[in-house]
Amino acid sequence: QSTAINGSILTNGEIIFAVLISLTVFKERLHTREIFPFTAIIVGIIALPIGYELFQSNLSITDLLMGNLLILLSGAFCATDIILCRYVTGIVDPKRITQLTSFAGAAFVLITMVAFHVPFQVDLLQLPSIAMLGLFGTGFATFLFLAALKIIGTTRTVLLYSTNFVFGVVFATAFLHESITVVNIFSIVLASVGIYLLRNKLGTIDEFIITIAKGHKRGSYKKL
């Protein structure tokens, strides 16, 4: 229901939610110098894409707007996922985490489809494309992300992961022939600047999680 360019921008909403989680769960506070970058991220990732769509639709809820909101909602879950994965990677091997999350995710989707009577219709000719998407787009990407969390930590991983702005826009333009608007450019610039300036705040998330992980024995999930 959204566009690939909007999806590339809105998926970085997980950074906003990661900071919000640190503010609530870890009882942190934003310093005065951190208010501007955090505001820039919110404006770039949420306010501009959502506000522009509302303006275009005369404040009515369109499919595109609903798609954008669903992507933002997924960002809240992804933020929680990143923090939990960073903690678990100190206990469990990234390959095992990838296996468990993939099978658990697949089981959840299948159960949901059965519960809500969602039709399961797949053309046999689409199976190779689906297999490639699952292998590289989800499986291999998830494994690399988890490996990065373990090797370089949450801060650097999230900052580098935010470069999907560039890849998303380039691929959407080259393969899907989507047009880049001035609003898209402003969103990317504001969010990128905010993420870079807020890197120290993201670093504090890493410090909390590393402290927790060191206090637990390998394989223990009791306090997770």
C-alpha cells in the first residue's frame, strides 16, 4: 500500500523507537544538544512523509497513508527486536538466532493466516523468486545484521544500517521507476543528519545491554 521509496525512509523509524525505548525502559533523558537531531529524525522519517500524504489527500485516510502507518508500526517491533537481538547475541550464536526467528516467524504467519482465513495462493512459477527473496532478502540479511550486532555493537550497526536510504531510493528508481520528490530528499537529508548527530545516544543503548549481558551465563533466558 506504500511505495518503495517511502518504505526505505519509514523503516528507519525503528531508530526513533529504539531511542524511545531507552528513554522509558532504561530511564534515560535527552540532553539539550540531542533534542535537535532527535527532532530532525522525527520530522524526516515521520512528519514529512505522513504530512505530505495527508496534504495530498486533503486529510483523508488513503491506502498509501495506511501503508505508511503500517511500516511505522513495524518499526516499533523492529526496535524491540534490535535491542533483544543485541542482548541475545552475547549468549546465542547468530546462526542459531536466525534459525529460531525464521521458523518462529513462519509459524506465526501460517497460524495467523489460518485463524483469519487468509487465502494461500501461490503460482508455481513464483516459487523460485520467493525462495530467492527468503534466502537473501530475509535469511542472509538477518544473519549479517545479527553478526554485525555481535561484532561491532548496536550503535555502529544501526548507523550503517540506516544507509538503506540510499539503496532504497536507487533501487526504487532504477527497477520500479518511482519518481523522487523534493519531500523525499528533505526526509533523507534530515533523518541522515539527525542519525549521525544522535550516534552518542544510540551508544548508550549498547552500554546498558552489554552490562546486562555480562551478568548472565551463556544459555540463560530467565531474565530476558
